Amino acid sequence: MGLYQRWQRLRLSGLQACGLHTAAVPTPPHWLAERLGLFEELWAAHVKRLASMAQKEPRTIKISLPGGQKVDAVAWNTTPYQLAQKISSTLADTAVAAQVNGEFYDLERPLETDSDLRFLTFDSPEGKAVFWHSSTHVLGAAAEQFLGAVLCRGPSTERGFYHDFFLGKDRTIQGSELPALERICQELAAAAQPFRRLEASRDQLRRLFKAEYARRGFSEVKTPTLFSTKLWEQSGHWEHYREDMFALQPPGSDRPASSRSDHPARPPTDTLALKPMNCPAHCLMFAHRPRSWRELPLRLADFGALHRAEASGGLGGLTRLRCFQQDDAHIFCAPDQLEAEIRSCLDFLRSVYAILGFSFHLALSTRPSGFLGDPCLWDQAEQVLQRALEEFGEPWDFNSGHGAFYGPKIDVHLHDALNRPHQCGTIQLDFQLPLRFDLQFKGQAGALERPVLIHRAVLGSVERLLGVLAESCGGKWPLWLSPFQVVVIPVRTEQEEYAREAQQSLQAAGLASDLDADSGLTLSRKVRRAQLAHYNFQFVVGQKEQSKRTVNIRTRDNRHLGEWALTEAVQRLVELQNARVPNAEEVF
């Protein structure tokens, strides 16, 4: 039974059993029925994919349990819940979720590879958090499906959960109705509507980095955009970088804001500046409490907006802007962890650039004039970077005198389709900011030690990298990055309804899709228009496709891929997108 049929059956029986008057409940909106139907279609494709993976890869995997016990499982088949049942029926009944290799995991989600498995019960803080979060969704489903509510904010809290929703300007929930709503939630959670979680995303580039950051042990943080110049004085940026910073006075100040040409050596005490980088703020975060060697390396990632007062003559399209985002990260580590972290940064860089299809060239930028700190520390830092580059095995050269004022760096250069170089990623060592901010951690012997700071960006400016990508692919974006993935084209107006259904199936799967229902154009003109717009795929539907619930597929290069069942075609595109295939049109 589908969700919509279950909704119709339970809506009446549940409300009558709870004593609510069904006449006062609004008719279910059409969008809810459509959304539930699309979810069922997407869920069926998900189940089919899991079955396919289980059939292709029926290998034995090793699962490590708390206490050192190890058990066998079958990849893409065995679930944490099944293992919990084998251990103890009590554990199976009380577990609310699992942790697999440190990640939260649904109990019914099949295990994929060798894993460390831990079960979370309501007695643990993590188990409580999962339970309250899931409870929020159950409450939202009850209010939406049984009361016709429009859902608003609904997070979990430390000791429970809540959900805001809107029932219309003339209706509110009365206190006497709360027990009824609670009973509906219990019925939904207990048996009537199993809790099923399915995630889809269209923001593919950010999804890639979220996954990579989590896998590599980074914590994403957010820091303010505006700081007092006292911070920039402490970090040394005001002395060395003030010509490239936007400074301003707060409202009510008698002093006018400083311009680019008349920055004083010492700013007024109430001067503020937009941040051109995140490192000083991350140093404050490190220093806000005592740190232990057990916490290191501490890896912080920040996607906040940065502002730099670039000269107007230096601006250019997406490649150089005054406001931009950077995949900015800072790693605080002990000196003996430094070389391993640099190797990890280089590996991160190579893996991401391989996905994006870029070759790159590396340069070791050494001590500039006007540098900060002890020359001996500079020599040490440059030697660490040089050893890491030599072990990495990719081409590199020296860029003497072009390091940052606080430390040497490895710069990453890409070339666009016109062979123009662009400096994107960077890995920078910094012994100066830990000194300036007096950063310390308690070492294994109990004495206070000084961490080393690594500044690291893989993409650099996200806008610049997008510009280079656009130049390199000539507007023909790979499927997983494309803003125009699929266009559905009905042959005649009689097929428009089915074409719209096909488009909704694509959207429900997280694919960017459009519908070309322009009745004033011939089919050949619509196809040509889609090709000129660089849609990766065209789904053409005529009378035959409508009757068979299929689509006829073409690519932007006018390759004919033939007739596919709609659900199978959508599933195949999702697979190609998730695998980040660079030539999806050729391997479809």
C-alpha cells in the first residue's frame, strides 16, 4: 500500500478514534498526494538499487563491535538491526540508531564495507539526539497528513522536540486536541507508517566537499564577517595587508571611514574591517579554552564570504572579485604531526582535482621580503614542504620570494581552455599566528607546547574555480555539475500531462529538469533548442511513450539512446550523478 492510500485510510480511522471531528479538517492538498507518490517512486528506485548492489557484490565483510568482538556480515545486505537481533533481542528493541565508522546510520540501512559498529540507545546523548530528531519528523508527518498543516520550523532540542506549523488564519490547535495528535503520532511511529529516510541533493559540488570534509576529519564552522581592527593588528594583517582590506567606522562615530589611500599605521580604536581571510578568527576559536594533545590535529573548515579591496584594474569576471567564497580550512597540529598533515592535504587536493578533471602544477613559494618571524623557523618550514612535495611525486618548482608574510606555501596552478594559468588551491605553513595569539596545548608529558598552523584551500576561490570550469568545458557541464541536466519534451499537447509527471519524477530524484511545453514549436525545433542550451539529456515523450510509461532519450550531442522505462531512466541518471561520471552522455 502506498503512502497516499495509507494516508486516506488512517486519516479517517485515526481521527475518529481520537475524537476529532473530521468535518473541521481541511481537504488534503493536491501537492501532498503528489509528493507522497513521488516519494514512493523514488523509494522503489532506491530499493531496486540496493538489491542490484547486493546481487553484484555479495561479499563477506568484517564488523567490529564494542569490546573487540568481530562478526561476519554480507555487504549491501546485512543491516545493523539484524546484527543487534543476533546479539540480544533487548538490544534490538532498545537501539534507536547505529554509528558506523563514526557516522550516524539507520538501523535498516545495509552495511557496505568493513566497519566499526556501535549501537545507540536512548540512554546515550547521541541516541537521545537521534530519537528527538526523528520524533520531530513524526510529529510533522502527523500534523501535515492528518490536519492539513503547512510545516514550518521544527528542530529537536536537548530534552525533547517541537514543530511549528500553520493551519490557516482561522484555525489553531486547542489543548484538548493534543492527546489526539499524540496518539496519531504513536500510531504512525509504531506500525502504520514505518520511518523511512531518503536524502537527495542538487548542490553537487557542495555535497562532494561536505562528504570529503567529514571523511577527512574536518569540522565546519562559521565566523563573523566584521571584526575590530584590533584583531587584524594582533594577527599582523593590518601592518602587511591593510591596503587590501575594507575598513569602516560604526554608526555614530565622528571619524570618517578610512580610504584605500590614507590608511593610518594605527587605526582608531573603533575601526572595523571586513574579514579578508578566516585564520585570525579560527585562532580565537582554538584559544577560547585549554587544549590537549588528544584533540590534535584540530581541523576547522569555513565557507564564509571574504572581502578584499582589489584594485579595479585587477578585477576580472569570476576569476578575481572583491567578495568571494573560499573552501578555507585551518589545521592546528603538533610539530610531529606536520608532515603527515601536509601529505593528507596534498592527497585531498589530488583526489578532488581528479574528480573535476583538472591537471595541476605545484610551486613552493619561499620567504618574501618583509616576512615575520625567525629565519630559522622559515628554513624549517620550507624544508618540511619540500620533503612533502618530493614524496608526493607530482611536478613542482620553486617560486622564490613569493611566500605569505607569515610562512612559506605550496601554490596550486590550473590552466583553463585558453591555457591561462590560475592560482587556486594553496597549502601554507604558519609558525607566526600561534605565537601572536599565544596558542598552546598540553602535551603528553604535561608541559605546554605551541601548535603549528596549516592554512589550506583546495578550490581556493569557489567563484574562480567555477570560472575556470566554465572555460574548460565550454558550457557543456558534466551531468553531476550541470544546472541543465534534463529537459522533457512532449511531442504533442496530449502528452503534456505525462511529460510533466516525468519532470516531477526527475525533480523528486534531485535532478535539475525542465519542461518544454511550447506548442508553437515543432519537435525538431524543441530538440535543437535543448541542444543549444546544453541540456545533458532530452526525454522525448509521444503517444507510444505515454501508453508504455517510457521516455525516448537523446543527448546534447544528438546521440539517440533509445526508449527506456521512466523509473529506470531516472534511476540511471541518479547513479551517474552520484558517481560523478564526467561523460555521462557516452556511458548512459
